[in-house]
Amino acid sequence: MSRYVFKLPDLGEGTVSAEIVGWHVKPGDEVSEDDVLVEVMTEKAAVEVPAPVTGRIVSTTGQPGDMVAVGAELVVLETAAGAASGAAAPAAAAEPPVAAGNGGAPARAQPSQERHTIAAVGNGAARKAAATSADGGATGAAAAPSSRRVLTSPAIRRRAKEAGIDLRQVAGSGPQGRIGRQDFEAYAAARSSGRPSVAAVTSLPAARALVPAQRPAGGTEEIKVIGLRRLIAQRMTDAKRNIPHFAYVEEVDVTELESLRQHLNTKAGTGAPSLTYLPFMALALVRVLEDFPQCNAHYDAERGVIVRYNAVHLGVATQTPDGLKVPVVRDTQVRSLWDVAAEMRRVTEAARTNKATREELGGSTITITSLGKLGGIASTPIINAPEVAIIGVNRAVERPVVIGGAITVRRMMNLSSSFDHRFVDGFDAAAMIQALKERIEHPATIFAG
């Protein structure tokens, strides 16, 4: 037997350390090469780190929430004699990772999804195993010891806990029986189909059917702030601390826009998703930003420079099971209405299902945020630094308004926006929102030059 010290590898893009989000193994577990050891969070994305060799876990470094430096000891494994030949030197594990299938040339970890899996330098066996799996081979044919944890992502573990599902009962289709999202959802659907029907429930005695489940009185629950939630908290704190927000709220009459939206939806092809307000807002914003380039910009604090963009890369604030993410509709200024709508749906769905790439989750130049039917009367959105403006869309409702001395019913909506007051003057912010209001209230102008 020999001892293998695995160090946190270079995860790319200038990463110097990473936060431990969750361990997939514990001391004493037997692991195979490429089994996921730990999930870590960098400033860019969550990364699943696989085992570089087959062996038994001797020790792990750090608990969820702890920061580990690149090159620091992460895991110590005990391997069979000669098992780590060609990669047994402890220092090898600290070298930069390579993307699977790139011929062994050093490279940064490649972002196939928001959660990425990396392979250590010299890990030819991992690439061979991946290729075997892709060809239908049984890379995970060897049965895993019963003492090992189920292989899956933290998001699925959380969903399973909330649904009361024992993941040991779920058949995984991934390498080494890893449970993917499709595996979990298929099991959950089959499980739910066996639950009592509504008729069966309503046939219970009234006193039993109508009494809600009792929660234990008192007590507390402590939840450590780690991973994406910690990153969100840090960025929100930095934005509010460093950016003097100027908030501006204006009401907008969207009666004509609603009429156009409904008309276009009736003309859509069979099976085409319905248009929401956001694609119209996006195109109106593109037209307005031509006259207010100071709002489509980044502030580079390190260089003390404002960077104005000709292209509009629109961030769409999106609530996901893991927290708030901002996927990006790139080059909105050259897209049609239907194209914008389709791309919005694509990137927001990718963000919600953890399929968005790093490129799809970064690089926005201005952000739009909406809570849909929960939009309320007004809100105070926080700027998505390094941007300098964010446009908030509130709920649209019909209410009486006075037009020409007469009371009439119109569909009204508020825009609640925030601007970095260091670089966008209050007058310019108000003028921009008024120009946006003009386009929205007369939607034909959205499509005019």
C-alpha cells in the first residue's frame, strides 16, 4: 500500500482558493478513479472535484464553508502498490487540470455546465473510462461498497431531503451509478403516482383530514451560509456598501402593450410559448440605451475606468432552487422580438436546471429583474456590479385612472429602477426611464428606428 496526497488543483481563471460546499466522501470510504470527492465553490462557479486514483480515503481537509488554497492538501488516500504509477508524486495533483479528451495538454477547467468536473494532469484512465462509458461500456460495473455515500449533486440531495426520498432506492444512470436529475425526477414521478388519490384523502374522517400536521413548538435551526448563498450574500453586501444607489419609480400604462402582446400570441405557431412583457421591455431598453450609453456600462474599480458597451448583453435576474442567478441574453440589440423571447427562456431554464455555462452566467452590461405576479407595487433592486443600472418590473394591474378629465380603467405597471449615482446623474436616470416609458406606452415605437 502507498499514500497519495491529493492537493486542490488550479481551477483556472486566476483562482487562488475555493470554498468547500460539501464532501461526497468520508475517511474510510473506498473510491474509484473519477468518483466525485468534494464540491467546491470558486468566485465563478461550483466545481465537482474527482478522485485522481482508486483507493481508500485516509483523511480530508476542511468542513463545508472552509476556504482551501490552491495547492493545499485536500485529501489523503491509501492506494494499492503501484496503483498511482505515473501520477503518484504528490505534487502532480497540484498541477493545473486538463479537460477530458484534450490530449493531455494543460488547460483551464472547461465550463460545460455551471457545475464542472475536473481531471488531474496525467489522468489518462479517467479519459479512457469516460470514453468507455460514452460507448456504452460498464465503467461503473463494480458494485460500490454499501458504506459509501450515494453519488449525486448537492441540489439533488436537498430535493430528496425535502421530498423524503431515500436516494439509496434511486437507480443512477451515470458513472459508478451516479444519480442525475433525470434519474431523480423519474423516481419521484413514479413514487408520487403511488400516493393516495384525492378521493381517498377526502374519504377520511373530517376531523382527521382537515387537521394540519403539528410542528414541534419552540426550537431553532442553524443553517451555515456556504456555497452559492454565501457568494450571493457577499456580492449583495459589496454592492450596497460600495454603490450609492439612486432609486427611481415611475408608473407606466401598458394597456396598448397588453393588447399587442395578446394579438401576437394568437398569431404564434402551434406549440410556441406565449410572449411575456419582458421581451418587449428588452427591445424598448435597447432602443433607449442608444441615447443613454452611460447606463449600459461597467465600472472597473481597479483601474478607475467606466467601460461603455455598444452591444447590450442583457442580464435576466432569475430565481433558482440554488438562489438568484443572472443568465445573459447576449447581443440583444440585433435580435428580433421572438428571438429575444426564445433566448430568455433558454438561458433562464438553463440557470434553473444548473445547465448554464460560465459564459451564460456572466458578462451582462445591464440587468432587468421581475418578480412576475409577485411584482408588488414598487421595489428597490440592487445593482448587479460592476454594472451601473438595473431595471425592475413590477406587477401589471387594471385600475381606474383619470385621462382627459374622465375616469377610465387602464392596465398600469410600475418600473422600479436603481442607478449607480456616482456615474449616472439623477436627471439622466429619470430621463432614461421616461424615454423607456414612452416606448412601452406606444409599443409601435419599440419596432421603429
